[in-house]
Amino acid sequence: MMRIDIITCLPRLLDSPFSHSIVKKAQEKKLVEIVVHDLYAYGKGPRKQVDDYPYGGGAGMVLMIGPIVACLEGLQAERKYDEIIYLAPDGPLFSQQRANSLALKQNIILLCGHYKGIDERIRTHFITSEISIGDYVLSGGELAAAVVVDSVVRLVPGVLSDLTSALEDSFQNNLIAPPVYTRPANFRGLEVPAVLRSGHEAKIVAFRKEIALARTAARRPELLPSHEQYNTGDKA
Ligand code: ADE
């Protein structure tokens, strides 16, 4: 079973994201274990301090190295971790490829920063990699961790009942997924494309592929060259 440990000074922020839908089912099926750790449990002194003023001055507080390392070392004493990942806006951008590779790991730690950030020595000496979920600044790493967990967990083998549904996602082959429709076939004159109702499998595959290519060209043209390199098979 894959295990994901999340270290945060705001554990309550993560109460809900893992308690619904696919991520909830993955835990119930014992395919993934997600454990949230409250950094304050490792805080210094009677006030359980976890942050302090920055050396050299400046605005904002910095998460201290001691409590984070205490938490990390407690976890590492229990099991071996494949990756210790810090969520940070200045890290490498998250991608479907990165999610795919994380889904194959056994144990990972996600460390959430807050305030102005974390003591740089944690990044240089204890973290094995970093992830940004986009070029914007969140008030902490928690929502980013929830994004990473959600995208990774649904890829863990056995989590989605229909394996092909993950393979056909947007970005899996560097194409945007084609549109989907369900009943009714006609809603106030808005019709579902006839080919999708034709029952003609080959035509449906061709239609979806054509739209996926057209949409990718229109919306994300920069993906197309890597699609052509990548694409060996035929999946839209
Ligand atoms: N923490 C703050 N902003 C972030 C971002 N964009 N990605 C990951 N972690 C963050």
C-alpha cells in the first residue's frame, strides 16, 4: 500500500480534501494511506513554537528547522521514504508526468510551508525534491499538497475501476481530452454529435482523435510537438 505523509502547521486545512470521492475510496480499499502530521506536536518549548523571526530582518515568520526535522526523522525511523517533497511556488512545475511517476512510489512525504517559508537549510539538506502547482503564491503548501495527492492517488493501480479512464485523461498523451456527452441526445435543440450515437466504434475513435487534436492545436499548441513524439499508439 502506498503511504503519503503530509507535514503541516495547519492540519485542519486538510480535513476534507481526502474524505470524498476517489481519494476516500482509495483509502477504504487500502490502496493508499494518507497521514497528516501537525507540526505543532514537534514545536519547541511549552508554547510549542514552530516559527520564528527571520535572521537579517524582514517581514513574516519562518518555519524553524528543529520541529520539521524532528517530525521527518520520526517518520524516517519507521520506514524508508522514496521522496521528501517540499511544496513551494519556486519549485519545478507539477505535471501529469510527475503525477504518474509519484503514483509508482511506495512512501512519500509532502512538507507544507507557511508564512514567509521554511528555513533554507531544510530545503538544502532534508528535501529530495520540490513541487510548485503553478506560478502563483498560495498562503501555504496545504492546498498544493491536496492537489498533488488527488492527482497521484487516482493513478495508483487499482484505484480507478476502469484503468483506461486514467490513460485517456487530458495530458496523458499530451493531448486535451475530447468532449463528452450524456442523455438526452437533444436538449432544447442542442444535439449530441450523431457519430457518438452511431455505435460505429472506429468512427467514434477517429472523431474523438480529430477533436482532441483540433482542441489541443487551438488551446494548447505547445503540447502538439511532444504529442507527435510521444504518440506511438492510437489513443485520442
Ligand atoms: N506554496 C505556496 N504557493 C505554492 C504553489 N504555487 N505551489 C506549491 N506550493 C506553494
